[in-house]
Amino acid sequence: GAVVSQHPSWVICKSGTSVKIECRSLDFQATTMFWYRQFPKQSLMLMATSNEGSKATYEQGVEKDKFLINHASLTLSTLTVTSAHPEDSSFYICSARGHTGTGDVYTFGSGTRLTVV
Amino acid sequence: DAKTTQPNSMESNEEEPVHLPCNHSTISGTDYIHWYRQLPSQGPEYVIHGLTSNVNNRMASLAIAEDRKSSTLILHRATLRDAAVYYCILRDVGGNKLVFGAGTILRVKS
């Protein structure tokens, strides 16, 4: 089945530094990838949608200059949290959409736990 | 995106069937019904999806009401590993993204 690899699974960084999270589709080409953020005991909140080779589309209220998304190939998207602060601490999850013979498949990564100290 | 309504939580006994309801009274004719589940500290996992007809796979069954305004996810024999948050999501066939609601916390008792 479709597999999405997300790396790292957890990261601790100092306030003011930047952190990059990678999301790879391992056995399919993902035309579109999505980035979500999830706070404790809450649901997933969609941050942005990225299409390969074009600029990401951010949801309302998400700062595009703070959460940089790059989707340079059909198998890789990255999310960079710039100048991270403690309030950016969260669980970040990527998802990749691929097309199969039975329709679209949305596969999620295992998530990245970001802690900013 | 059309909204879904799910109970906050449900409880089941191990080895018994579980019926997880979802209301989507504003569903449009081109909305697919998706179900995902999420275990603690993991990304969501695909369970099943359908459009009009009932669907079965190795994980679960999806029963869709005739008017499509509600659906039920059926786990035929709950195990402790099925304890998770279950999300019912509508996606337009021409749409791109999955927007998550609050979901249902399923607890399974041994």
C-alpha cells in the first residue's frame, strides 16, 4: 500500500531557530501534499496545501512566512518552521494524495513532535 | 466543505461489534464519505470511504443511508487495538483537501 515517510519523528529546538520537517511518498507519486498541525486533545488543523512545482496555498490565519513549504518533486515536500517559538510546539503531520486504479488515496505520515524551548 | 457531526465518545466491549455514526445532512451529490482513525501520537490511518453504496474492506464496513445524510462505520469485532479517534470526513469529488472535525473517541474495554 501507499506509504508516507515523515522525518524527524520528534525534534527539540531552541527558541528563535528554524526546523525543517520532511515528508516523502515512498511508493507513489504525490501530486498534492498537505500539512496539518495538531495540539493536544484537539483535531488536526489543515495548515496548507502544496502542489509539486508551485507555491503552497495556506489556510486562513496561517503565516506563510513563518511556515515555509517547498514541494520540489512528486515525492518530497518540506515544512520549515522559521524562528520557532514555544507556541509553535505542536504535532505536525503531512499527508500525500496519490492516484490509484481505485481512486484517490490520502496517506498520512507518522507525524513530527516539535518542542520549542 | 460540508460538515459532519459525530458523538464525542463511544465505548465498546472487546470482541463485540461497534457502530460509529456520522451525520452529514448537508452532503452534496458529489461528496465522498471518508473515515480515518488516529491512534495516540500517530498520523491518521485510512479506514474506508464510499459514495453511495455500502462498502466493505478488511478493516470495516461503511453503511450509507439511502438519502446519504448519515453513515455508519461498522467494526465487526472490536479489539483493544481499535481504540482510537475516528474521523468522518466529506470530500467533494472535485475537491482536494480533507478537513477534519472533532471525531469520536472510541474506547474498547477488555
